[in-house]
Amino acid sequence: MIVRDAGDAWQVVLQTDHADLSAAFAHAWRDRGRHHESVAVAARRHDDGWAVWERAPRCDESGKPVNFLDVDVRSHLAFYRAGIAAVTDEDPYAGLLVSMHGAGIYQQRYGSDPGLALTRAPEVQEHVDSFVVEQEARYDERTAEAGIDDDLRRADYERLQWADRFSLAFCLRCWDTPGETFELGEFRFEPVEPWVARVTPWPFEGDRVGCSLVRRLVPKRVWRQDEFREAFFALAAERVALVFAM
């Protein structure tokens, strides 16, 4: 779950809904390699492993919904392994990209996102290191099987990361009212009205990209674990329209 403080409520976006938004950005991306459909599959399914955890979402000791960065890392590693295997069954190259994504999460997206850190990763560093070595050990083999070169693999990995990060920008920031201009790597976002932002440099086909985000607004109170799980799925999911423009 991606959790944002929304004043009198917590905005909660399920990882699978976030991934659907990532896929929309991947499909609209202008700079494409020859295996772009695999990148789109990877964007749509890169967080499939979270679906099991999110069937029983948790709140922490303070009664707040648990954000994805704070989930027990050993659980995170287990469902990432399962998700990578499942994506590979559909599209081996997409599975390789999701494998890179999973290993890259623990390495600040291979250096491109220095601020990224899972809160509890240092507690189980041995498990994290083992997972990263396990995934990276097969990169060369899987690259050869896909019939691509390292340059394309790395470029497609970066495309997947941008799809993920653009989606997270909408999940983790307030767009109900225009906010401050901010930067995400090489891109500059200028909110101009609710749920609309200009992006420079412009990375998409066409001059506008319209998507939607599914969210739930959880009343801000001290939840007990048993009641939170039941109440969360009883909440109506809200779909909000969003636009990126030149």
C-alpha cells in the first residue's frame, strides 16, 4: 500500500492500482526500444507480488496503515520472488526487467534514485544481499535468451523505472489543489490546476496524457488490526482523473 497523509484521512493506493497507472505511462512513453510491449508488461505487473500481502493489509502500532516502504523486508523478498516468476511465465523479457526492478529497489534503482530506501532493510541485510546476488546472477543468461544486448536491457530498465516513478509521483503527492513545482530526476513537474501538471522535458507521445488513479481515503483514527482490515475493503474506491500536459 502506498500511504499519503491527506489531512483528515490517509490516502491509500494499492500497489496493483499503482502498477496499472505505471503501465499507462509506459504505453504513452515516446522513447521506445524494439521490445516496448515487454516494458509495458513489466510496468503493469512489476508489483504483482504485493497482491497477496494486500489481501490482508496491516496497520502499525500507532494505528496507521503500513506504507510499502515499511513492510517487513523478508515478506517483501518472498513475494517479489513469486512475482518475478509469474511475470516470467507470461513474458521472459518482462520477467528479467522485473527482476532488475526488484534488485534495483535495494540499490537506489542502481544509483539513479538516491533517496529510495526501505525502512527496515538494514535489519535483514544478509537476506537483501542474497536476493540481489540471486537476481543479478542470471542477468547475462536471461539477456542472451531474450536475444538483446546489455545496452537495450539497461535502457528498458530505465524506461520501466520512469513509468514507476511517474506513477509514484501521483500516489505520494497532493494533487487535489495545485502545489509547488518539483523535480523528479531530469523531469520538472509544474502543477497548474487540480490533478493537472506540466512536465518538462516532455517524454510522451502527443501533447497530453490522461490517466486515472484508484485510491481509498481511510479516516484518520487509531485503528486496531482486526477492524482496519475489514473497514478498508468496505471503503468505496475512488477513481480520480489526472493529466500531464506539455
